[in-house]
Amino acid sequence: MGTELAKAVVDGVLTGGVYALMAAGLTLIFGVMDIINIAQGVMVVLGAYLSYTLQVHFGIEPFVGLLITIPVMFLLGVGIEWGFIRRLEPRDRTALSILVTFAVAIVIEGVLTQFYNADLRSVDGWYVQKSVHVFGFYLPYIYLFGFALAVVALSALYLFLYRTRTGHSIRASMQNRDGAQLVGIDIDRVSAITFGIGAAATAAGGMVYGATNTFNPDSGYDLISRLLVIVVLGGLGSVGGALVAAIIALVIEDVTAVLWSPVWASTMFFAVLVLVLLVRPNGLFGQKAVRAQ
């Protein structure tokens, strides 16, 4: 039991890192734009399909394929922001964003169904099939590589936000959108870049998700529910909170599957949110307001 429990904790940490990568883009978009991107889940699935297509039809190894899929998803995110989000009235932006991004999700799902049908698929590679023996149990290489990718990507995002001029503009917009405009920050440009970053994160997360799970165009619905739990649990607008919340939630889910029952594992994932919000209504690292209005 001890070995199984240790493996569950390690699996939860490794998987949580990947979920944090996918959720970081979602919480960043909300923090800057007050946008709840319901399409984030299906965009992760789109990222998985892009990696699958590059591998199957062009022979490009999935991790190498990120050099293509990340820029593509970034441009898609910028296009969605410019074509749909920017045109929303600021007064009703948050409420309308749910409807608009849900419509975007439906369109993406329809396109994926048209091209790939509803068959389950997966991203393959030698690291998916092989494992490494660690402390008495085996860990698939894909979980280790996926966690390493998440650490690198989240570290790069942190450096971008805290060490670049554009990053400073993004953080200023998160704290006070009107104040940022008054000091000359181009909010439209910042919003487009932010949405692009959120979409780019789904390319990396989607590749790992596709290598560790089977997926079809409908898989985005389960994903978005989990990502929203992580974002709310960590605190809306907190990238660091998303990382901590993802690891906590996934560890609890995996430990529950070992100690109690796999049937209750998913339930505990969502129960954690309820328990935390009873004590901290703004999440683990959330503030009373994400930024001044």
C-alpha cells in the first residue's frame, strides 16, 4: 500500500503540473480581460489534434512539433480576441464572454468532428510506452517529460511577466485596467497577446494530454470543467495559484483512488473546491478583487 500511495502522490504532482500549464492561460486571460474562456478545454483538444496530425501525416515528433503548434495556437488566440472578444461591450464583457467562447468551442468541435470524426485517438511516441523504475514503482517517461515541459513553460511565462516590458504591461492591466490605460498602455494589444498566450499554452498542454489520454472532439467538456475548478481553487487571476491548486487537486484525486475507490476519485476533485471555498471564498491565492475597476 505504501508504494501505491507514493506512486499516487508522484503521479498527482506530475499530472498536476501539466494541468497547471493548461489552466495558467485560462486564469491569465481572466486576470487581464475579465474573460471566462469556455473554449479553453476544446482548444487543448485542438492542440492534441495538431500534434497528432503532424506526427501521423508528416512524421514530426510531438515535442518537436510544438515549435509549430505553439505559434499556430498563439495566432489563433490573437484572431479569436480580435474577431470576437474585442467587440464585446466592456459593461457586459464577463457575462457575454461565456456565450461567445462557448460558441467558439462549438465551432472548433464541429470542425474537428468534420475532419477527424468521433473516433478516439492518441499521440504516440517511445516515451509513451516506456517507463523508468523509481523507488519501487514505474513511471512512464511521458509523465516526466510532460512535467518538465510544464516547468519550463511556466518558468518562461513567469520570466515573461516579470522581466519584460510587455509582461509588466500585462501585470499592470491585471491590477488596474483603467490605470494602465491612463499611463499609456495599449490595452487592446495587451489583451490580444494575453489571449494568444492562453491559447499557446493549450498547444503544449494538449500534446501531453493527447499522449497520456485518448481523446475525441467531445473531450473538451470534461477538460474545461477541471480547468475551471483549478482556476477558481487557486484564485481567479493567479498563475501561481493555478499551479498549487492543480497539484493539490490531482494528488487528492489519485490518493483517493488508491485509499478509497476510483469511483470517488473524480468526485473528490470537485469536492476539494467546495471545501476550500467554504474557508476561502476567493480561492487559495485570490484577492477580493482581481484588479481595481
